[in-house]
Amino acid sequence: MAVETSYDLPCGRSLERIWADLDALDEHERTCPHCSTARGSLLALRSATRELAAERAEPRLDLTDRIMAAVRADVRRRGDMLPVRADEPGALEISEQAVAVALRFAADEIGGVRARRCRVQAISHDADGEAVLHAELTVAVEYREDLAEVLETVRQRLTAACAAAVGLRLATLDLVVADLYDR
């Protein structure tokens, strides 16, 4: 589909022609009210464009503070950090958001299951200081007669994935079936 870019004035001259000959005024443009008005507007546009191009833009004084506030807000959005037991000395932590992503991924690997929303929180800590987790996962499941078996598979896989992929124990898992779908 072609887009028309030419704009003709009522007198028949194109705006592009006036722009191209902005500094070379001919007899028609001197006497034509349409060309004269268009020329005046284009001269004002050119002047304003040159002024803006010549200005040196200075960033706001609080720009760095605003950027860092956004970074800090993003870190808080990831949820609390959960301690993960490590064989080596030193602290190892993972965000609740990262655990939720791992759980959603594990659920999505099960045929007929689509993970939607996942919330994770530490409900306690064991003797080694490792977080014991509670998760709530919302899923859409393909309609089948063995729905209870599918949900039990989800529960087992997520419990195993949390231990294997993240290194934390999933103590409780609430599954919410938000939708059933046909293949």
C-alpha cells in the first residue's frame, strides 16, 4: 500500500517544492497568499528546529538518584531472598521470584498443563537455616477424566524440581486450577 506524502496547496504548488526552494522566492510565491502562509510556517519550523538542535540537553540533577530508585524497586519486586544451603562457606541466596520461575517451568514441562501464576514464600527454616517453602501455583489444565492424577503428577514434579533445581524443600503446594481447555 502506497502512502501519499505530497501535499498540494489550493494554488497547486506542493509543500515539498516550497520547502526545497525556501530561500529562493519566485514571483508566484511573492504574490500567492497560500504559498506565502506556507513559506512563513516552514521558516518558523526551520528556525525552531535549528534552535532545538543547537541546545545542549543537560540531564536532570536527580537523574542518577531516580535511576537507582528504579533499580532498588526492581530488586524489591523480586521478593524476599531465601537462603540456600551450600557445601562451601559463605551465604547463597535465591529470590522468591527465581524459585517461582523454576516451578512454573517445571509445570509447563508436563503435557496438558499450562502454568500461570506462582507465588512462593518461606514458611520456616530447618535446623541448617535452609528455607522451607510454601508455593501456590495457578494452572490451566487440559480437560481429562484423570484430572486428579495429572494434578498429583504436577505436585510430585514441582516438589522434585524445587529440591533438584533450586536446592530448597517445598513443604506445601496449593494448586489452583483456573481453567480447563480442550486440545
